[in-house]
Amino acid sequence: MFRNVMPRYEILTDDALQRIERGWMRIVQEIGIAFDHPEALERLRDAGQVVDGDVVRFDPDFVLEHCARAPSEFTLRARNPAHSVHLGGDRMVFAGCAGMPFYREGDIRRDATLADLERMVRLVQAAPELDLAAMPTVEPNDTPLDSRHLDLALAAATLTDKPFYFGALSRENVEDSIAMVRLTFGDTGVDRAPLAAATDGAGGPSLPVTSSLFNINVNSPLRYDERMLEGLLAAAAAGQGCVVTPFLLMGAMAPVTTAAALAQQLAEALTGVALAQLVRPGVPVVLGSFLSTIDMQSGSPAFGGPESAKGLFASGQLARRYRLPWRSGGGGLTSSQTVDAQAAYESQNTMTAAFLAGANLLVHSAGWLESGLVASPDKFALDLEILRVLQAQFTPIGVEDEDLAFDAHQEVGQGGHFLGAAHTMTRFRTCFYRSPLSSTENFERWTARGARDTTARAGEQWRALLDGYEQPDLDVDIRGRLQEYVTRRRAELGD
Amino acid sequence: MFRNVMPRYEILTDDALQRIERGWMRIVQEIGIAFDHPEALERLRDAGQVVDGDVVRFDPDFVLEHCARAPSEFTLRARNPAHSVHLGGDRMVFAGCAGMPFYREGDIRRDATLADLERMVRLVQAAPELDLAAMPTVEPNDTPLDSRHLDLALAAATLTDKPFYFGALSRENVEDSIAMVRLTFGDTGVDRAPLAAATDGAGGPSLPVTSSLFNINVNSPLRYDERMLEGLLAAAAAGQGCVVTPFLLMGAMAPVTTAAALAQQLAEALTGVALAQLVRPGVPVVLGSFLSTIDMQSGSPAFGGPESAKGLFASGQLARRYRLPWRSGGGGLTSSQTVDAQAAYESQNTMTAAFLAGANLLVHSAGWLESGLVASPDKFALDLEILRVLQAQFTPIGVEDEDLAFDAHQEVGQGGHFLGAAHTMTRFRTCFYRSPLSSTENFERWTARGARDTTARAGEQWRALLDGYEQPDLDVDIRGRLQEYVTRRRAELGD
């Protein structure tokens, strides 16, 4: 997996960090956060916080103390141990796009289906650039709503052997998903988590482990609804990782100033993290963020712009202050309706900002289109290119004697060229990033080969990726038990 | 003009900086730089450097001492004082694309003409995002070669009132250009430069002034040819600013390792700067860089990739070490043949890197296509969007109490929205960057309006920009003298 050992780009002074910190503290203390769930309110009241109706006013020190119980780094294991990932520190985990109701191939845009969901999972499994499929990759509109979570857990268990990542939409949903995670792993590690430490694949220190991650969205501003809280309580109780993500479009769910949105983001996310720690101290959590704007004339969401990038720089810096793994919003975000230049420059901009900011988890790293309404495999292939370039870009340059290559300059001297220099010959295969998507062909050759633009070439690339997909092995008994579970639960749920 | 007061992104440790410094020092001292011009060799020999044939071996301290005579900041004045710019420090000067032999509108690609050159100059004049037109904007292939520099100086003097920037191709070319600069300003300031200090438009400190800038390319590796040296000597002697730019495609004109290319870049550029200071101490100079790669299979140049971005980060850091204003390569660089997604993500990547690296001068900020072979007004409009976004992105966020907006959170509380909050109402017009090019329209509206992609919208934008172009006033006598000069010199040159 990718380690970002380049410097972080930090735009806030210590004074600014402290002002934003005082901002979130004042919000949780004086305004409070609404928790629409009796168990959550009870737990927080028992822990000494001030509960007034469904609003909880927090002692900021309580929030900080409980957030400090969360591990600053942890392992998210996969059923194929080679695909386990490490969250936190300098690691970056890239997940595919998630939750889009529509699907677009070329010029055809339509409701997404289970077949589309499965296709996107296969693409993530086949793409070495991506660490996991965030579920649901798309919303499978052709499946019954009550049992839909079973379809997607089955896809996540059988079509990929990369880690599990789900949206937490209700207690039932989370508990079924965890049951299927248990069946898939076929061991007791799921329930020992997060306390059983393991050595991560890279030979690093022993870390807490979780077998799945659940994304919990806040109903911003300053509110957790019943279903999300059920999900958070169930996931934390089972020792599964929680990604607590305020989704803030400034102007709608947050004030129009970035500093205020950052304070709100922390007020929401840190109190959710504290609640998870109250349920199960030490449970792995990821501090989530998802900060963008709306067009103030139309009310439409806008992605990939300057406020979003600055929000990312600041969010990363703040997450490090609280020593928590951090989820940036995305990934390759754009408002564009089609896989065009806007889709490219907006996605490049948010993705670069996430690298600069030191994000640990990027959902929507590939395939996001039309402000998150559309999943596109063409965009998926384009985003993989952006990812590859940035992974190479955020790898340090060497400055050893052999990198300084004085001998090459001696060999070539003045006015020559380095094409045949000994230093070049020993390195020419690997010295530069070489793109499988971008073209450097001269005009004549490019024209002779059909003058295909990048989006057309991206269309060929994801089809080739899909052709190369191999379904990962899964024990036949485990597969049978998963199928039985789905059949039984689907009947119980009345679908 | 734009001030980049955000932090610089620095990737080299002190140790790495020192290693690269020792690298260029060893090159200039042990291998030396070829100067194909008797006056240059004589000046360098007289100054105590070791001349062997056309190769000069330098004492690195001599190079450093002479570079230290160059101002770290200076003013490049324009005939319209409101358009004068400040080079160095935290200022960024954006120039349009320059020197492309081909021109492309939509799907039509052809040899560029004088009419195309003039159209591109008008676009730069009309674009508030750009500070100057780097000449020639395109190569006017339909004009006689010997007097072509007169056509472009006339265009630069009459179609725009932004500062003069020329390529220095010969002594004659430079001297004619400076003569026309003198005629345009109609005062003696041109010849007093750079010693007459002026207060810059922004009320900053008094700075040395130049009335034009000349770009001098090195014939890398490690060689200045006769014509470029004539240009450098003539421009420096006349007190005009020199931008000394090694153009390094790693693998061809430089070794395939970035550290080696950086050492070479400094060896070449700093010795050129030292020569300019020898000719006229204190003459304004810009340390140029232009670092990219070739495709090692085809030999084609490649732009917008990871090596180029890292080269920019490091080049900016090194330029600050020598306290010289710094020209990054570009600008919006790409190898793409058309204004597509690749053109967008590569241009966004190089432009972002230039902002992060703290570039002071960006040529090719708008209109570059096909590895610099093609100028495209469609790409021009796209690049302006990238520029606007980055200018907003590299503007700090506020963290004052009014930015933290506690009152807005109090007003809205839990679960509401901020659309009508008082804090929003006082700020909604200006709180976010609002793009004239990118679309956030919903799918139905976008479709109803013709489903135009970004490139089609960019085509409309540059046409509207051109429609709004107004030729800047120029004294009728000055215009007459410029025309007379061109007529006389054209005849003398035999065209």
C-alpha cells in the first residue's frame, strides 16, 4: 500500500489551529449536539454530559479524553491477508466511489443496478491502485430496499478479497453485515477485535485490528439521527471500525466561512468518536470530513473548487492535532455531468489536495461523477491515472551520488545528449512514470490511430481491466453459509 | 496582481539542498559551460575564470558573488502603469503561451499566422487573469523570418498595454525590440534602467525597474550558443531584464534523475546570470527552469507528470536559496493533442505545482497544447479557469471571530440549514469562488441547455473575451514612429 512520506502542506498557524479548536469546543459546550437515540443519550448522561431533550452539551475535556482512547493507527484486515491495510500515520487507503444512484457508460446515463454494483466491485478488485470497494459502489435500485444490504455484503464477500467497508444505515443493516463478515473470515478474530494486536504486512509495529469499517454520516448541522446512531452503536459494540463523517456543504449544512465549517466538522466528528469510545474503549475510528460548497445562486452542490481544497489542507492538519486517522472527503470529486476537462481538473485538484493534506482514507478515489449522483467506469479509469501520477509524485527524489550523476555529465559534456549515456542505459526502463492512459504520441501518429481523446481511451482501459478480473478464491463452505444467511435473512425481512 | 501568501511546499531537506548545490558547483568547476561567443569568453576570462577553447570553468564563489548582485525583486513596467508588475517575493506574474508553430481551434489544426499571433495577444490583453503576452504568442509562419521580430514587437506595442516580454534570438532582434520599447515608452526610463528605482503600484518598497524582459534559452546540456549569447549581452548591456532558462527534458538534454537535472539547471542558469551581472551589475534577472521528461520508448516529450511537479517543488526551493526571482517552466503544460481530460489534469497538475513551489513568473499560463507545438484559444479559456481556481485556493482562510461564526451556529442550531442565516445573507455574493466555466447544473438543466462539455463552453468563452477586447489607447505620434521604424528596418533587413 502507498506511504506518503512527502511533507504535509499545512496552511494554519498554531494560533489559527487554537482558534478553530476553541470554536468547536464552544459549539459542543454552549450549543450542543442532538443525538436522536435513547441509548446514546443515556450513555452520554451517565458519563456526566448535560442532556437536555435530545441535545447533549459536552465538556470539551471529556471529548478530548475519549477521543484519545482511539488508536492513532490500526489495521483493517482483509480475507486475503495480502490486501489488509493500515489506517493512519503516513499510509493512504484508496477506496472506489460509493453510493451513487445513477450509472453512466459513455453517453448512457440510467438508474444503477445490482449488475452495475457488481461490475464496479470487480473493477476495484482488479485495480491495483485501489485498496477496497466502499459499499455500495452504486445504489442497486433493482433490489428490494429492506434486504439490499445483504446483496451488497454478499458482493463484498465474494467478488473481492479486499477489506470490507459499509455504510451504516441501521442496526439491522450493521448487524447483518457483521454477521456476514464473521462468516467470511470464518474465525473468531472479528469478535476479538479491536483488542487483538497484529503485525501489519509491512513489518510495522503491532496495531489494533478491525475486520470491517462502517461509515457513519452526521445529519449536519449538529445532529445524529436514529438510524445512524444505531449503526454507530452496533458497529462500535462489535469492535468494528467507525468512520464518523460530517458531510458539509457550506452555505447549506454549514456556515459560508471555512473556519466555521471546520469548527463544526470537529464538533460533530469528535463527539461521535467520543461516543464510540464510550461504547467500546479503543475501538478503531477514523475522523471523517467532507467539506465543499453550494452554488449560492442555484443551491447546487459544487465539488473540486478552492474552498474544498483549503478545507482539506486544514482538516488534515486538525486531524493530526487529535492523533486520529483521517478520511478526506475524496478522492476524485467533480460536479461535471460528463467525463470531460472539468471532471479532470476538479478531480485532479481534490485528489492532489488530499495527498498534500496527508489523508489516510480516500473514499470516491475512482468513478465519481456529477456531484456524486453518477458512478462512471470511464471516470474510474481516468481517476486511476490521476492516482498513479500522484503516487509517483508523492515519492521523494533521490539525492545520493548516483542520483546526482556527475559521471553522466562528464560523459556527455557540453552540447551532447543523454539518450545513450551509461547512466541512462541502466535506468531507462524505470526512471520515469509511464502512463498507460495519457498520450505523448505526435499528432500524425495520434491521428493515424483514430484521434481518440482521453475519455475514449479510458473506456477501453476499464473494459480491459474488467476482462482481466479474476474472482478471488473463497472456500466453498463459506460461500454456502453466506448464501444461506442471505436467503434466510431475506425471507425474515419479507423480501 | 496576485500575491501568493500561502506557505511554500518544500520537499528538499537542508542536506539535499547542499548536495544539489555541491552538484552544480562541481559541474561548473570541473566540467564547465561552453559559451559560443568571443565577448562572453573575454569577459569571463577577464573576470578570472578558466577559459579553455569555448569552455569556461568557473570558481563557484565567483558565480555566487555575481548572482548576488542581481536584485531579488524588481519591477517590470508597462506603458499602462496599472499593468506594471513586480517580479520576485510572493508575487506571481502570469504570461500567456509563447512560441507555438501551430494553432488549433476546435478540430482544425494548422500553421500559425500573424493573425493568430495578434488574436492571442488580444486575448491576453482582455484576460484580467494574465499579466502579459510572452512574444511571440505563436510563430507567425506567414511573415518573413528576418523581420518577424518587428511584427511581433509592433503587436506587443500596439495591441496590448501590458509589459513587454520577448524571446532573445539574436543581437539584431534584441536591439530592434529595445528600440521599439524606447519608442513605445517615449521617455528615457528605458535607458536609465535598471538603476532608477521606482515605487511599485502596490505601494511596496522602491525596486529596480526594467522596461522589458528577454528570455534566453540555454542550449542544454551546458552550452550557450552564439545567438542566445548575443541576445543576453545586448539585453543586459541595455539594462533590460533577462530570464535565463535551461529547457531540460530529462533523458535527452539532462540525465534521467531529477537531482542531476536540478544540479545541471543551476549550473547553466546561474552562470548565465553571472555573465549578465558581469555585463551590467544589478541588471534584473529571473532564474529560469523548465524541467520535464521524455517518453523513453518513443523519445517524445512528456509534460504534466510527476517528475515535472517534483522538479518544480525543488526548483522553487533552490531559487529562494539564491534569492532570485524564479520562472517555473509553466503554466498549464500538457502533451495532449486536444483539449480533453488529459489536457486538463496535466495542466492542473503543473499549474498547482507552480503555485505550491512559489513561482514568480509563469510563461505558458494559458493556451499551451500538444507539448508546446500548438496554441489553442479553447485551451486558453480552460487554463484561465484553472488559474482563477488556484488564485482563490492560494488565498488564506480567515480565522477571525466573524469567520468562526458562532452566532450562525447559535441561530441555526441542530438539524436546520444555513441558507437564510444572517451570517450567510451578508456574505452570499462573495463567499465562494464562482466559476464562469465549470458547471454545477443538474443533469436535466444541463441536457436541456445542449449538454455542452467544458471544451465547447471554453470555445464560447474565448470568443466572448475577444468580442470584449478593446485596443488600448496609444499616442498617435508614438504609433507613427513605431510604424516608421518597422518599415525602415524591414527594408534594411531585405524583407
